[in-house]
Amino acid sequence: MVRPTATETATTVTTRGAGWALASLALSMLLSSLGVSIANVALPTLAQAFGASFQAVQWVVLAYLLAITVLIVGVGRLGDVVGRRRVLLGGLLVFAAASVLCGLAPTLGTLIAARALQGLGAAALMALTVASVGASVPPERTGSAMGLLGTMSAIGTALGPSLGGLLIAGPGWRAIFLAMAGLGVVTFGLAWRWLPDRERKATAGPAGFDVPGTLLLGLTLAAYALAMTVGNGRFAGANLALLLAAAFGAGLFVAVEARAKSPLIRPSALRDAGLGSGLAANALVSTVMMATLVVGPFYLSHGLGLDAAAVGAVMSLGPLVSAFSGVPAGRIVDRFGAPAMVGSGLAAMAAGCLALALLPGLLGVAGFVAAIAVLTPGYQLLLAANNTAVMTGVGPDRKGVVSGLLSLSRNLGLITGASVMGTVFALAAATDDFATAGPEAVAAGMRITFAVAGGLMVLALVVATAGRPRRPLTEDAG
């Protein structure tokens, strides 16, 4: 028998280690997306269990999303300062501990507070999984790794409602959080054993962390997120005041960062066209994907007359297509390069939006499914290519904060899409009461909404094409 050489043995160990490290990152991404979708299905049960209104139990979901949105950039920067592996492991511990607190919560207020803490852990998972890819896999496999993370995010979204429903029907609603705690412990064990710690830290001391900038950005993002979510879809004085506060906070943040010794986001990054185009594309495509989740169920039920079970079955196709197309999309990026595939993904999404505007009116459910089959793989291709393009051009000392910005742009797009695209749909259908709206009005709203969405994809394509190649974003840049 021929014995393997020392070099072959080392290569096998390294490859195996990279595989387990990537598995820990994939499970981390699964946890963060599962934390959203698995709680949604529990809202009616929670309202009954705590004797609370639907508006009150909605904060079980909103607290989680707001915590992620407010904290994700700061947590990403903290990973740059003290080490991404260390902060990711800490995020897994926080997520698991908060999940236990959620499962044991005696009151709704306690549950909401625990969910906010869980969102802190999820912010670390979202920001640092993407940032840790470069230290965990060879460069030629970066696109495939990004595609896998996109697949796990889609699986978490698709798995949440079915898994949550089974657990609620069996052990009860507390089991959904305790199950996440168990998965968090398993993921922590994998990451502790296999995740490498090869990144160069930005600084050896706490002076490298911009506390004023982090707090100011968090307050600004909180104001914007609340402006998009309060009021139950109606834009009133409180929404305007929050938007004005967010605009003022954004201006003040830029001014503070220009004077900071070690800013959270360097002024040079704010001026970088390549990074800006990547973040803008991420936000725009997330806005459009949220439109499918907000508008799709109304059109299927009130425009095509499907019952609730059929609507659920059709709407589940999107996450399923995402789950199966993520890894192939990553391999395509590795094969043909990220810049070209960003344009291809956006073009496919624009075609999918046009198909959603036209085909359901011609072919019914089959037209809706065909359009989703074009839109969703385009979205996965765009995510894999855009994340690869942005993170490849980032210096090792800024990967955490830029990864946090990518996740933040996605979350802001989802929040904006739920509010703005829902408003476009209502205006296009000329009604606020979809329960009594006729099929023609709902169909008109569908057509116009996705015509607007197609325009957003064309805009994203123009922005992405105009983004020039970037120099690496390092600690010394800017």
C-alpha cells in the first residue's frame, strides 16, 4: 500500500478543516435566518398564551429585527478590532443563552427583551459569517462559499414556518426557542474546534473601537427602522418626525466620523464608488424580494382566488428555489468572475420582475410560478457575486465592518420594501382594504408594483455598472 506523503496528509487535513469551518459558518447563517421565520408562525399562539393583542406580539419579531439592524455594523467592527472568531463565538453564546431565556420567559415583556438580546447574537452571526469566509476557504472557492451561505439563509427562511408549526403543535411554543438554543450550542462547538483565527486585528486595544460613532449610527438606524414600521402601514406625523431624525443623525454621523481617530466607517469608504454600488444593489434587490413576500399572498388569494393552503404552497416555492440555486450560483461566480455575474444576476431579476408584472395575468398561477423561477435564481446569483466582489476588495482589517454594512443594506432593503412597496401596491390597486378589493384592482396593483420593481432592478444595474474598481479598504485608507 502506498502511504500518503506529508504534503498530501497536510492538504487533506487542511481541506477537512476548511469543510468543517465552512459548516460552522453555514449553521451560523441558518440560525440567524431561522430566528426570524420560526417566530412568525408563533405569533397567534403567543397572543393567546399571553392574552395580548396582535400589535403587541408583533414586537417579538420587530425586537429581533431592530436589534440586528441597529447593532450589525458595530458588531462587525468589533470583530475587526478584537478578532472575528472571538466575536462570532461570543455571538453564538449570546444567541444560545437568549434563546433559553425566550423559552423560559414568564411574560410577553420578558420574551420581547430576550428576543432583542437574541438579535444582538444574530447580528454577530450575520456580520461575521461572510467576513470569516476569506480565512476559512481557499480564494478560488469564495464564490461557492458565498453561495452556500445564501442557500442556508434561504433554508432557514423556508424551514422556519414548518418546523415552528410542528414544535408548537407538539411540545408547545417554548420549544421553538429551546430548539434554537440547542442548535446554537452545536454550532458553537463546531466553530470553536474548526474555525481558524488567522485574521489580522485592526488594533490591540479598545481605542480602535469607535463608541460615539457606533451609538450615533445605532440611534440613526433605529429612527429609520421605526419610521418604516410604526403606524401599521399609515404614514403619519410620527413617521415623518422619525425620518427627519434619521436624516439629521446620518448627517451628524458623517461629520463625527470625519473627525474620529479610529472611525467606525472611514470617510474614504463612504466615498468609494465600488463599495457604494455594491451596498446600493444589495438594498434594492432586497426591496424587490420583500415585495414578492408582501404582494404575492394578496394577489394569489384575492386576485387568483386561491385558498390559504394553496397560497402557502405557492409562496413556499421561492425559498425552495433559493435553497437549490445558491450553491450552483456560487460555482458560476467562481467560474466566470464576480463582476460579470453581478450584471447577469440583476438582468435576471429585472426579467423576473417583468414576468411577474405580465405572466400571472396571462397564465394565472403557472405564470406566477414561472416568474419566481426566473427571479429567485437571479437573486441568488446576485447575492453570491455581489458579496464576493465587495469582500474581495476589502482589506483584512475592515472585513467585519464591511460585511456588517452588506447585511445592514439587506435589512434596510427588507424594511423599506415592506413599507414602500406595500404602499405602491395599495396606491396602484386604489384601495386600503384588500379583503373587499376586486380581482381586477388587485391584478392592476400587481402589474404596477412589479413594473416599479423592474425599474428598480434597471437602476441597480446602472449603479453596479457605474461602480469603478476599488482599492482595498484598509485601516490606513482615507
